Amino acid sequence: MLRLMERAFLEVATVSVIVLAILIFVDVLAVNFFGSYVPDMIVMVRELMVLAIVLPLAAATANRSHIAVEFVTNMFPQTIVNWFAAFGTLFAFVALAPLIWSACQDLIYQLNVGSSFYGDLNLPQWPGRLGFLIGIVLCWLRLGTLIFMDFATALKGTDLPQPDTDPNA
């Protein structure tokens, strides 16, 4: 189930990057050839960037594709590295909890107040907040599953499971 949601969010993030590129292209054309601009361009780009960055986090976490500093940990035996990975996953899980709580509070506030961005289109603020919250929660759920896998691996003393690199999985 998580794998399907990660794949769907990865595709939404890809679409948001494509829409972002099209918006920027159209805005550059409009400014240079017609002396006009796309209304609320900065707001749309900012909100699409949030989707492009946050929605793939769970898939990156599942594939263990985050930036890692291995030049120090590679000097340790594999059992120590496994414990580093397990505690790192646990730390990330705990660290995301206040961010999720804050994002949830902000989304509730935006929905209750109904505030919108100042601009020509008066775009509402809640869709971007919702996208951020969904992406972070899915990443948090993935971290929750990895905690059990990493601690089980560390207790057994075996190697960490390799990420599933099949794009069709």
C-alpha cells in the first residue's frame, strides 16, 4: 500500500515539475514578446516547488536515497553501521513528529480562516499546506516501517536490506 502511494506521489511530483517548467517558459515568453506576465507566477512556482520536493520524500526514504556521510561509517564493522542506520531512522521518525503537528495545525488554521495569497488570482493557501502535510506524513509512515526493519537487522547482525530499485514495483 505504501509503495503504491509513494509511486503515485512521485508521479504527482513529476507532473508538478513539468507544470513548473511550462509556467516558467510561458512567463518568459509573455514578458519578452507580449510585455505581459502570468498572474501570481511567484505563488504558483513556490507552491509547485513544495510539491516537487516533499511528495517524493517517502520514495527516497524507502530506497534509502537520502544524502549520507559514509566516509566515517565505512571504517566501522557492519554491525555498528546497522545500529547507526537504526538509530538514524528512529531519530528522523521522532524529528518529523513536531513538523507534522505544526503542519497539521497550520492546515487547520488555513481551512478555518480561508486565507489566500495576495495577488491577481487570490489563490487559496490550503492546497499547498495539504500537499506538504500529506508528503511529510507518508514519509513518516515509511520511516515507521523502516524502524522495525532496521532494528531487526541490527539485532540479527545481518546486512541492511538493499532498496528495491525496480521502477515498476
